[in-house]
Amino acid sequence: MTDNQSSKGYSYTGSGTNDQGNHYCSRQADDGGRGYHYSNTDGSYYYQNTNSSTYYNTGTGYAKYTPPGQGSSSGNK
């Protein structure tokens, strides 16, 4: 296993900090799917998963999940 290879079936392809100071990390699944996540300075975070589902959390109690190929659902923690 290389440094950027995980046992989860994907490889990390990049990471860094954008102009707003938010951390990001991108990855590619063994099946070709691509994903990324942001951890934002305001405490919120966002995931675009390799299966095309998304997850957003404000860090203050609100979360929204969108399943792959479906509508979205949201709720408070």
C-alpha cells in the first residue's frame, strides 16, 4: 500500500487549503468514482462521495444528505 492508498478502496489524489482558508481533500475510488470533502473555517463541512451522494453539516446542528441518484433529506442533530 502506498502513502496515498487507503484500505477503503480509494486513493487520495490531492489536498490543501483554498483562498478562504478551508481545507479540502480529493480522492478517487478503485471503481473510478471521484469525491472530495471540505472542512470549513466556520465549522461546517461538505462531502461529495465517490458514489455521488453528498453530505453537508453546518457544524451548528443542521445536516443535509443527498443519496446517490435520489432527492435530498435534511434534519437537525
